[in-house]
Amino acid sequence: VRLVESGGGSVQVGDSLRLSCAASGRTFVIYRMGWFRQAPGKEREFVASFRWSDGITQYADSVKGRFTISRDNAKNTMYLEMTSLKPEDTAVYFCAANSPPGFRYDYWGQGTQVTVSS
């Protein structure tokens, strides 16, 4: 499975941005996809996830109500719609895919930078 993110950039506080993650290869093995982020000097953290079988989503508390994860089945693409962006949202955002067995994310994209300036 190959994952390619796009859509990052530099924005102002309060702006919106949409990230995309295109999946290719053996996508039929994917059970769940997620977004993670890593800010400078910090550990990578979970942002949101989308379960492909039934569309169940989960969000980190820090982004609930501001970020929306979604998927375009036809394009095998996952999105992260980010609104009301804050400086603390600045990070490299990674998409990842999980395939059974287990809950570990086995496949990762290269990351895309999001910078929010005040």
C-alpha cells in the first residue's frame, strides 16, 4: 500500500485547509486509515481516523469540532478538512493505514507540512 499526502501549506490563524491522502496498491487490505501529526520537538500524535468498512470516525480532543475526516471511495482518497486553525496545529501531518491483524498502522505517507501563523 502506498500513501501520498498533499494539501499542506502556510496559513493564518482561523484559516482552513484540506489535506488529501491518496492510497494505491493493495488497498483492499486496508481496515482503517488515520491522520497523525508531529510538531517540532514533540512526539507524533493521533489526529483522526476513519474505518473503511462502516465509516466510523474518531478524533483527538484537540481537533474535535474543527477537523473532519472523510473518504472518497471511488478515488481511494482520504481527506482531512481543517478549520479554525490555530498555531498549535502547526506540524507535519502524516496519513497512515492499518490492515488486520492488529491495530498497528503499517503503512505511512511521507508527510505534509502545515504551518499556522498568528
